[in-house]
Amino acid sequence: MKKIAVILSGSGVYDGAEIHESTLTMLAIVRQGAKYQCFAPDINQAHVVNHLNGEEMKETRNVLVEAARIARGNIKPLKDYNAADFDAIIFPGGFGAAKNLCTFAFDGVDCVVIPEAEKAVRDTVKANKPIGALCISPVLITKVLNDVEVTIGSDEGTASAIENMGGTHKNTTHGEIVFDKKYKIVTSPCYMLDASIDQIADGTENIVKKILELI
């Protein structure tokens, strides 16, 4: 049975992993005959956001602890990820990908990717294994690899940032994927578009399907 690592960045769209994208990715993996293992970095979140009113809260939360909510406790620190143990890796979106896994939400093209996330990407590419990236997470992949073709949908500002980081952006709509042959990167816009949950399911299913074809 093929095994895919799912990299979470907290719990909740505004300061962590997008829960629909994360859960539907795991569902797509299982329904297509593979299995998954969740990972997240054992670090503090960049900040904590009240998802009811969108305001920042004066408290500290740990990314791994929060991500464990989505994984129902079955999660490991990202530093323990070993590309040799998995057939592929997928990064769901949510602002956590741009705040906790890298600093794109704050620094744009000058962002920094945390060492564990950069190592996971580079090790997976070196092992010639596919990588999936949803929503905003393709910016992280682009920052690490530079000359990669990805999609975040059609947002001009983010697409321009991807181009300025050395990547190539392709506009897409709901459920569509972009495949970079050189690095075996598969991306889909998901909630970077104004989407419904069934459209998110289309995107996750198509990414997982393509990744399993590549394995």
C-alpha cells in the first residue's frame, strides 16, 4: 500500500492548516487505496487568530499540538519525516502554510521557509518522489525550488510573487491541477478561489489521483 505524508501547519484557516483541505486530502488518499501519516513542525504559531471574528488573540499555541486536532493525535514532528519511508508528500493550504511553514504572509517574495519544511521538500525531490501542494502552499514550494510551474488559481498578487521567486504560474479554476514534470510537483488552487467544499474535494481528489499515477 502506498504511503503519503501530509504536512499540516496548525488547525484553522487563518493561522494554521485549512481543515477542509487537510481532511479531504486524507479522505482522498484512503479512498484511492493508499494510506497517510500526518506531520507538523514542533514550533509556536506565528500568532493565534479568533476564527469567529478574525481578530488576533493574545496567546501562544504550538503548531504540532494544534495540528494534532485534525490528525486525531496520530501525528509526528516534521523533523522526523524521512523521504525514504514515503511514496509522496502533500502540503494542504491555509494561512499556516504561509505563516508557520514559511513567512510568505508577512514577507512576500523575501520569505523564509522553516528548515524542516525546506528539508522535506528537497529530500523528496532528491528521492524523485512527487509532491502535492494545495491553495497557498505552492508559494513555499516555489521559494525552495525556484524554477517550478505551479498554480494558486488566479490571484494576480500571489501569481506575481511566484514569478518573482523564479517560478511559473498557470491560472486555473476549481478542481484543476498543474503538473511540473521536472520536479513532479502537483498543485491545485482550492480555497485560493471562492470555493465550496465539494469543489475542494474535487481538487484534493485530482491531486491525489495524479500523485498515485506518478508513484
